[in-house]
Amino acid sequence: MESLTTLYIDKESHKFSAAHYTIFSASERERLHGHNYSVSARIVAPMGDNGFSADYNVYKNRLAGLCDALDEYMLLAGDSPYQQIEQDGACYRVSFADEHMLFLQSDTQVLPIRNATVEEFSRYLLQGLLAVSGDDDLREIELCVASGPGQKGCASWSKP
């Protein structure tokens, strides 16, 4: 019988600071603001013959890389049905309701998400972690993104 173990990775260094706004409807959104997001993961894998299931350092480094890629950017929801994003010189021109906003491309990431929320950020980062962990013998991953103490969203994956 296979023995599974669960690793929890919740390091203070797994964080990113980013600006965003959440869209509530075709005509209502939050004001632009930012958070210091923290990222944690729960990983389930089989116990190896050597007494451990996965190398913590490998997953800590992967999570740090995913966080670093989002750190200090304006994050835009590229798949939102309520806004249009176009390149305009060195900027992104975002049209929402009757508003037009410009963000420098060098300061902005347009992500393949529907909204700039912790739920969508967790799904996006989980996909990134799975992409770099494709050959690993993992059974489950839960990746969480918190925007502050007591407020987080998590996305889960289980091996089919």
C-alpha cells in the first residue's frame, strides 16, 4: 500500500506586492489599490524510500519564482468580459464602462484571468506551479493567495 504525505509550505518570503482593482459588474469596480499578497501551498506526494516525499527547497524555489514574476506590477485581468485592453504606444489602454485608464506596459502584467482577485491569482499561480512540476509524482496541490490576515483564496488540483 502506498503511503502519502502532506507538505505545507508557508514561508514569509513567498509574497508579492501588486496593484489591482476588482471588477464587480459591467459598471462597477473598486478603486485602484494594492496589497502585499502572501502565497502558501499544500502538496501531497508519495513517501519515498529515502524517508521524504518531496524536496522542500525545490518547491520553495518554484513558489519564490512565481511570486517574483508578479512582484511590484499592476495586475490586469486580461480575460474580463467587462474591460478591453489595448496596446497604446508604451502603455496599455484599459476601457471599462465610460472610463479609460493608461498603464505603462513596463509596470503592468496582463494575466489570463477573469478578475484580479485572490481566487483568480491562486488559480493562475497553481497553473504555473503545475507547469514547472510536470514530471514530479504529485497527487494533490492546494495553492493559496492571501491579501491580508484572515482573507485568502485557494485553488486545488488532484492527479486524475
